[in-house]
Amino acid sequence: MLKNLQSKKTLHNGIGIPYVGLGVYQMKDPSETVQAVKSAIETGYLSVDTAAVYGNEESVGQGVKESGADRKDLFITSKVWNSDQGYDTTLKAFETSLKKLEMDYMDLYLIHWPVEGKYKDTWKALERLYSEGLVKSIGVSNFHQHHLEDLMSSSNEKPVINQIECHPRLSQEKLKAFCQEENIAVEAWSPIAQGRVLDEPALKQIAEKHGKSSAQVILRWHLQNDVVIIPKSVHANRIKENADLFNFELSSDEMNKINDLNQNERFGPDPDNFDF
Ligand SMILES: NC(=O)c1ccc[n+]([C@@H]2O[C@H](COP(=O)([O-])OP(=O)(O)OC[C@H]3O[C@@H](n4cnc5c(N)ncnc54)[C@H](OP(=O)(O)O)[C@@H]3O)[C@@H](O)[C@H]2O)c1
């Protein structure tokens, strides 16, 4: 149920993931990252999305610690990087991430990208970590439908979530529908398209009507589509703005106007064609 910043979406394994989390991609400066995490938790965020490749797991861990929040109230996600994929290497990478975070478990661990010929072995390692209780939920990122079908054809556990590029220019209707059918939650990365669509007149008009910003309108659109969001900001005022989403509602006409902005336009790489 979508009520406030603490509201959670129930994953197919029964665990709740907060609908809103803080993304920390491209936060390079350690003190800035620590500050952003503290500021988010102070605002009421319960979730932080990091990855080994972001190089800031230590700072995320430090921010969590300095926030004084109870670890068990928080939801911490990290991801295994492409060069670490494979069974043994993933187990090792997970251990390294956990150490950097200074935590004894992770809430969610994701395969960052579907590396051909490797992601099934990587998934087996995630299944083991899950069975050992070191991670409470396991999922994937940047998986197309065919990657999910291939993975599920031979896995014991089904991914709880697929974290994908999703914003008004890339609304991902088909993949969202497939995930919904399969009871796999969808989490949007670059949920506000890194700020690229904020000047879109249709968004500005809707925003003005509700006394909100374009960013808030986009984030609310995701929530009303039952999509988990992880907007990134290093600025306390934007961290607050991106969480102030629970005192207005978009009409179906407004939702449709935002749907109409889709151009199937990716700002990031296509998961069928990446070279890293
Ligand atoms: N799985 C993947 O492959 C993958 C890929 C990319 C991202 N991600 C995850 O998704 C998270 C979010 O994606 P993202 O960081 O690419 O993009 P985003 O959240 O869509 O946008 C972040 C950008 O928008 C600015 N911004 C934030 N709030 C704003 C607001 N209210 N008004 C105007 N500008 C605002 C930020 O600047 P300031 O920081 O200066 O405020 C930053 O430049 C990442 O941090 C990461 O955790 C995952």
C-alpha cells in the first residue's frame, strides 16, 4: 500500500522493499556520499541502492552507521559487477561488498548486467547466499524478457526484482507487463532520466497544477505504476523533494499524458549490446 515514505512493496518471497530509496551512482566523494545517506535516512528513507562498481559501499556503510538508524529497519541493496560474474568469483565479490559495507547481511543483491555465458553461474551463487541467509532477497538488473526466461528455465529461485532503466522516455510497458505476470517487481533506475526530461511542457503543466516539481510528478507516475524508485541526489533539498510524493495523486488522464512521452529512448546501454 502506497501511503508514505515507509510504504513497502511486498516481493514474491514475502519481504517488503521500500517503494522509495536513495540511489548513489556517481557519488564519488566519500564525505558527500556519507552526508547524502545520512540526509536521506533523516528524511525518512529506509532504502539505499549501491553497487560494487560505484566504489562507494564503504561510504554507504559509514552513512548508515553515522545515521544511528537500526540496521534491521533499513533495506540495503548492492550488485555484483560484470568482471566478478561466475560462481566462485561472485561469492568472493559478495564477501568483499559486505565487508566494505561493514554489515553482516544484505537485503538485496542483484546481478548488475546479464553477462552472456556467465549470469546463470552467478545466479547459482546468489541462490547459495540466499539459502545461507546472507542476503534476504536476490534479483537481477538490466534483464530483458528473454534473459529472465532463460534464467528461470534452469533456476531454483525466481528473481524478486528486475532493476531496469525506466522513465517517461523509456516507459518499458512490455517488460513491466511481463514482470507483473511473473510476480517480479520492477525497480526503475534513472527514474527521472538524470534530469533530462524535467523541462518537458506536459510534465511542467501537470506539476504546476499540483503545486509540485516535474521530478515529483515523474516519481509519482512510477509509484502509481507500482514501480520501486531510487532517485539519486547529493543535495538535501532534492533528497527531501524526491520523497515528498504522498500528498497528491495523478489522474488517469495525467498518467496517460506521461505515458504518451515514451519514445523507447535509452540514455544507458541496451542490455543486448553492452561491452563492459
Ligand atoms: N542497475 C543499473 O545498471 C543502474 C544504472 C544507473 C543507475 N542505477 C541506480 O539508479 C539510481 C538513480 O539513477 P541515476 O542516478 O542514473 O539518475 P536519476 O536518479 O534519474 O537522476 C539523478 C540526477 O538528477 C539530479 N536530480 C536529482 N533529484 C533532482 C530533482 N528533484 N530535481 C532536479 N534534478 C534532480 C541529480 O543531481 P544532484 O545529485 O546534483 O542533485 C543527478 O544529476 C542510481 O543512483 C543507481 O543507484 C542503476
